[in-house]
Amino acid sequence: MATTPSVNVLAKLDRDAVNSTGLMHGAYPTAGTTEGILTLRLAVCKVVPMLAGFSSARGVTASCATLAVGTEIACTIQHIPLDLRLRSDQLNMKRKAFKNPQSKRTKVREKPADPSSIPPSIEHGQDPEGSSSIQHEQDPTEPAKLPTAMPSASSLETYQTPCHQDMPLNVQLILQPNPLWHLATAVLSLAEQKENWFTHFEEAILEMKANLVLDHKQMEIAANEERKRRHDVMAHVHTFGLACPKAAPIIHLGATSCYVTDNADLIFLRKGSEILIPKLALVISRLSKFAVEYKDLPTLGWTHFQPAQLTTVGKRATLWIQELLMDLRNLVRAKDDLGFRGVKGTTGTQASFLALFDGNHDLVEKLDQLVTEKSGFKFAYPVSGANCNGIQTEPDALRAYLLTGSASHDATANAMMTASVQWFERTLDDSANRRVTIPEAFLTADIVLTTLQNVSEGMVVYPAIIARHIHAELPFMATENIIMEMVRLGGDRQHCHEQIRVLSHQAGKVVKEEGGDNDLIERIKKDPFFEPIHHKLDQLLDPQTFIGRAPQQVDHFIKDWVTPALAPYQEYILASEHAVLHV
């Protein structure tokens, strides 16, 4: 732990100590504290926008100005010890480091050329005398440095990311995807069983519960299956089926890869936030004690690197705390706003589950709610699916290009990068930038919204073209319905999926390489494996049977989500006229 700086050191701020690189030496915490704060703020900068999706200039500036505090502290440290080592035993690269200004002597030696000659102590992260590439004389006023963890001998043949080496065990356990994939599959099967669709699979459910944890043997099987199938989720579905033979016919039933991966990622985001939030609160607590302790200690204030009125060390610390509080609030809000994908099917219409429950919409909604609750989430997003947010309608192409171009201009990192280099009571390089950026940010956003209003008021749909596209792709779309019907009649889901996959690739080759028509249905009709559903193929190919709960989802989303959100703005909406653009 870094030592607390003395009052004399904290009080010292020599204005002549501005060196040629622009670093300012003065009264601030030690290097260990600096690196920790800078690392935390960099992490928060990355995590908060990812979770919250900030778009406003103030939001970006407020949270991403986190770089500024770390930069400010770093620039007030007289000596920042850097030991940036490039370790690669197999490539026999030299270690590199920056020289410590306080060191009286620096010894540089190349690493042994033969990896087998590396002493055991180095394998455990130690640098014995005579084998270290960099050796610093320890300053008695500095805290002892802990040894850096090195990869084990068995892992030296591959690159080891420092994040993985230094990651706490509990974080590693949380961020392992494959066990969560199996858990998601088991939760789905359990929920389906509770809805009495397959009440004779109680033993299968118990079998899945008993095999949620993957061992090394299962991971090897999954890796081999992925090489053969070239599909990570299906490889684990197969592996899970081998571990749970009684459950194999129902594993992943009605689901897609995104049910597993997207829901698992949402769990990762929630768990990751639950790790970061209390740690951020702890940092704020530590800085608060520092601020109170030195609230009366005067120090020289600076504006654009010129001496200005005095402030106190504690007051300056409150500025760091204030921005960390913004980050804390945003992280908590982002975590609380995080929903679950739930059970939505291939394109979000829940069509496969509607077929599973014989058209019973209430059971599908109950299944979605049950899976969401058992996964620890308060709600599932009302709509999801395969979608492109870009407007692609031909008559509006020019205005759509104007829309996306303007939006790109407003989505720059200008505010974030400017805030990241505002040292002390700010420098002057943001003044001209702000005069341009702030007004144009709002003007550009206004242009984007006006253009989007104009486009949304004149969108055109071509049903005949849509029907032609459906006819060309429907045989491929029907595969999930065919699999569901085969399982209903007693088939194995994974076996059916593999048979369909082979026939689909054969039909796709005819279309893409030979320029022929899609003959997948004809192939299915000729395959004796699918004989149990041959008489139902025409019914299974009806386009109306593929839209699932899309109409009901639209009504639910507009009624329960959109209408309440628009209620405060009804007067403005009703009084507004159509937007007119001359482009």
C-alpha cells in the first residue's frame, strides 16, 4: 500500500518544476495511488458507456472526463516508477523498461536464450540477483514492491494476457461462459417442464442440474466438437447431451444460439457491475477521508498552468470525488436498467415456442417470465430480434444518408478526449473547442431528429417484393418448424438438427454455386428420416405460421412501453406538423 505523503510534501508545489514534457511535480498521492486511480477511471470510462449507451455531450463529458483526474494526478507525481516489461520466453525477446529517475544504478541483462534454463524463481515471478533484466535500488521511503505474477511453465508456449494473470479468482469464475451456457439451457428446459409440455422428463431435468459444472474432459469434447461443427454453442449442446443422455432430446429445444450467448452476456454485465460498484464506492470512501484530512491545507491553484488563487488539497480531492460519484450513479443506473433477453426465438417473434405450446400465447409469455425470474432479472426486454437500425427504404435513401452522416458527426469522441487532458483548473485548449462543439452538438442532434421525423412520416412498403423474398428463403426458414414437429413426434432435437443442416448445405450449394432453385423441401420429402412429417410439410410452409407472436408483441410494446413514455409530450406531438426537407 502506498505511504501517506507528509504535510510538507503535500504543501510543496514548485511552479518552476514544469519540465519539457509538460509534467508538473507537486503535492499529490504516491505513484501507487496514482496508477490505481488512473486504472480505475480508465476502466470506468470503458464500462459505463458500454452499459449505459451514453449519447449526450454532457453525459460523455461527465463520465469520460474520468481520464482527467487520473491524468492530473499523474502529472503531479515527481517520480512515477515504470516497470513495463515485455516478457516472451519462447521468442527470446529482451525485457524493456523505463529507467527509474531515483535509481543510482541500472543493470541491464538479456534473458537466457534457452527457456529451459530459466530458474524456478523466475517462473514464480521473482527476479533473483544476476537474472533480472532491470534492477532498481530500493528507496527506503518507498513501499516494497510485490513480485509480478508470471505464467506457469506449462503456459509459456502461448501468450498470457496480463488481465488474465492478475484477475482475481472470483472475477474469473464469474466470466466463464461455458458453464453459464449449460445453466441457461437447463433453466429453459426446467421452465418448459413446469409448463407441462413434457411432464415425463423430470429425470432429464435432474440430470441436467447435476451436470452444470464442466470438467476438463467435457471441455476437450466441446473443443473437438467445435472443430468439427464450427459452431461453439452447438458443440456445447452436444457435449451437454453426452453428459445428460436422458435430457439430450430436449436440450436447447426451441432455442437459438443467441438465447444462450446473449442471456449469458447480460448475466456477465450484471455480475461485472456488482463487482465494480462496491469497489468504486470503496475508492470514493478512501478519497473522502483524504479530502477531510487535508481540507484546511492551502495549496497553490493553477489555471491554464498559471498561478492563481489558493485552494486546499482537500478541496481539490473533492473534484476527483465528484466525478467518481457521477460514475457511481451511472453504473448503478445502468445495472438497474439492465434487462434480460429472455425467451424470444430466432428473430424475436417467439414463433418456435408458440408452436411448442400449440398456439397458447399465455404459456409463451409465462415461459419468458419464468426464465427471466429464475435467471435473477426483474424484467425481460419487451422486443428483441435480428434488426438493422439503418433505414434502407429506397425513396428515402438521400435523406437516410444525411441522417446517418449527421449522426456520425455528433458521435465523435471530441468532448471525451478534450476533457481527458484538462489538468488542474483546466487549460485553455478547450475554449475554442467548446464554442464550436457544444452549439453544434445540439444543432446536429436537431437536424438528425428533424430528418428522422421526415423519413418516418413517408416510409413506403412493397408487399409484392417482400413476398418474393419470402418465397426464395422460406424453405430454409422452415427448418426450425420441421425440427419442432419431429421432436413433437418423438425425435431427438440434435439428430434432427444435424440431418436438416446437411440437407440445407446441399440445397444452398445448388442455389449459390449452380444458380438453381432452392430444392430443400424436395430433399426433405425424399429423405426417409423425415417421413413422419411429410404429410404436414405444406402446412409447415405457410408464412403466417412463421411470424409467431410478432403482432401481439407490437401491441404489448406500444401499449405498455411507448404510450406511457410519450404521455408527457402529447400536447407537443398533437400540435406538430409534418417535417419538410428540401433534399
